[in-house]
Amino acid sequence: LVLKLSFNYFHGHLFSSNFNLTNLEVLRINDNKFSGTLSNVLSKCSGSPSFLDVSNNYMVGKIASWICHQTKLTLLLLRDNFFNGQ
């Protein structure tokens, strides 16, 4: 499953609690005005995405260490957000 929402003026929290991203392989939400945490985005994925681009949004918070253990993740783009921590 591929979900591309790039280059829009979408804003607010990305997914509600009942949004289902089963079998998501590619998620591109770059260049919007989405807010919230990266954990909220990835917690909706029942599988492991291989491509994740959340760059150029208003995402906040720490990047959880468990993201390093995503076995299928080959590309992760996080630039131009408000993440903190190491």
C-alpha cells in the first residue's frame, strides 16, 4: 500500500485513532503542515514501512529508538521538522 499526500496544505494531526494503515509500505506526507509526533504516525502501521518521508512539516517530539529496529525501513526522511533529542 502506497499513500502519497505530498505538497498540499494539509494541516493538523495526521491520523485519527481509528485510521487503519495495514500493509503500508510507502508513506509520503512531506511538504505539508502536519503536526504531532512521529510515534503517532507509525503506531497506526501494522506492518513495517520501507519508505517514510515526513519532511517539511510541523512534527514534534523525540524520535523513538524503536524506529531503528524497523526491519523493512530503507529510507527515512525527517528534515525540516521540530524533533528534539538525540
